[in-house]
Amino acid sequence: MDGFRDTVDYCGFSDLSYKGLPYTWDNRREDSQNVKVRLDRGLADEAWLDMFGESSVTHVQTTESDHCAVLVHIPRSGSLQGGRRGKLFRYENMWQRHHLYNDTVTGDGMVGA
């Protein structure tokens, strides 16, 4: 853990804080065996904060993993507005049932790769 903290300090990263659950990992055991900790974090350096300082991080509980999803919201502003509005991406759990899911995610199924 000291090595991680040293690296964060060396790189000049700041923790973006969060909204939502106070933990990002849950071992899903019962009673006194249950452990919940904040393992996953949103980090940024000063240059990133200058550009996207209004961003927020939210911990989102998932059913498929023992980790929460870490959602980073970056508001559109200034030069990021552009003339076109992009489509919002939403991950669907049902995609995991597709027979090519693992190949697609790992890149093994990429055309021309």
C-alpha cells in the first residue's frame, strides 16, 4: 500500500472523491466475515483537473461483480461541446451471454487484429 501511495504522490494525483456507496469491493460473506473496502478510485493530475474539474465519481453497485462500477461523469463544457451530440453508451449485462462476448472483449475476435 505504501508503494501505491508513493506512486500517487510522485505522479501528483489527487483523489476525485465519490458519491454513493462508501466502498467499491465487498467479499459478500455473512455477518462478521463481511469485508467492504474502497479499493477502486478515480485519480487525476492537476492538468486533468484544470480541464475537467467539474467531473464527479459515483460508486454503482453491480450484480455481476464483487466490485462496484466506478462511473466518472465529465460534464460537457466549452470546447468539448462541439456541434454534434454523441450517442450515450450503456452497458447491458445480457451482452455477456453472446457466444462471441469473451473474444470481443479481449480483442481476439477483432476483425483485422
